[in-house]
Amino acid sequence: MGRLPRLVATDLDGTLLRADKTVSPRTVEAISRISAEGVGVVLVTGRPIRWLGHVYEQLGQPLPTVCANGAVVYDPVTDEVLRADPLAPELLAEVVRRLRAEVPDVAFAVEVTDSREFRHETAYPLSWDRGYPDIRMLDTPAALHSVPAVKLLARAGAQDPDVFVKVVAGALAGLAEATHSSYSGLVEISAAGVTKAAGLAWYCTRHGFDAAEVVAFGDMPNDVPMLTWVGRAVAVANAHPAVLEIADDVTAGNEEDGVAAYLEALLDPGDGESGLVDPPA
């Protein structure tokens, strides 16, 4: 598979992490080995900052992270937000207005304070955020767009996410970005131009990496912009069809440590175990 990249960028859920949200010892070792070779590693995720601590603990190192689908670039060593690109209150208000008109039963939540805090409407169902601090139910509808938000989340009952995201994107064309990263019918909305690719590109410019020098791993539609931007795009075998369609390589699934297998093959090219489901083009 040629020489080592200068930077490895990887999604978390469904890609680097197993279904139980753990990082396998094999994956930790592979990341440690490639870092020791001088290759940078950056996490690129839809997750907010508040969901990153247990990942850093498992990895044994606080890796730089592009959060909230590209809206936040975070340095966990200094606990500093290096860049944030939120939806302004007036833009949030217009997005909400359009979506309420298009999807009458839609319920919203927002990631605020650079994704350290979460605010949700009464009808918005909580799952992962149960029990977390800094989670608050909104008192009034207007409170939803009273402050800037790095991400707006929309749900409308049981939905096919691929269909629902098209409805949302159509209603918001030219106004904001809409994507999804799960099969639960959740749509994630960011400011126009804010994607994982944009966040990663900003990080690369800051640190002197070219897109051609980056290998990236992903599994869901919110990873597609990043995967089409980098020099080598790798999908895990369990990836969404939209990701499998544009990937340069397909490695083993997240439950089989596909990212680790691919990195091991880069590090030990003569061992004969490529880690690939599909050979490189």
C-alpha cells in the first residue's frame, strides 16, 4: 500500500469504536505504533466535546479532535477550542421555522458552548445524554435559538434516515448543511459549508498537511465529505452504502478492528495480511 501517510484521520462510532463504544487493545496498539513512526492522528467525529473523555482514556492519549461534524476543532491537551463555526441565532431561528413548516412533528435539540452543553425541547427523546451534566430542557420555544449552536439536531419519530435527511436538506438548501450518522432517524444540521472535510482541512492547513498526505476512515454519510477530500479514503466493511461507493479501499468491519488491520498493513507491508476486504484501485 506504499509509504506511510503523514496524517491518519478517523471517525469514531461505527469505525474506530466497537458497537459497545470500546476501543480494542489491538486498535490502541496500532494507533500507538503509527504515532511512533511520526504519523499524526486526528479524530474526526460527530460527537460533542463532552463525549470524548472516555475515548481518550481508552486510547491512552488525548488526540486532537474535529468535533460536531466539523464545527469544532478541539485540543484536549490544553482543553482549548481552536476553531468553532456555529449556527448564529438568527440562522437557527430560520432553520427551525422552515423545518417546522416542512415537518410539523419535528423536535429539536442544540449543542451549545462549543458542544459542552446540550439543550432540548420537551418532545426531543434523550438517549446517550441521559445522566450527563450540562443537559437542560428548554423553557420556551424561543430558547432553542437564543444563543449560537454548533449543531442543531432534529427528530420526527420513526424515520428512514436517508429519506428524512433529503427532506431536511431540501428545506434548508443554501441555508445549512444536513447529514446523518446513525440509523435512528436523527438528522444533524450545521452552518452552511461546515462538514467534516471543512474541519479537517482547517486542521491540516494549521499543521502543514496536504489532503494527498491524509488517509481517512469512516462509515456513515457524515463521513463522505471528509473521505472525498483526503488522499486515501477507507471504509470499514459495515459502512453505509454511500461510503462504500466512494471509498478507495474497504477494510474489515469495526467489530473486527478494521482500522487497526489497515494500519498494521501500512506498518508491516511484507507480512501478507492487507486488512482489506477490497484491494486498492
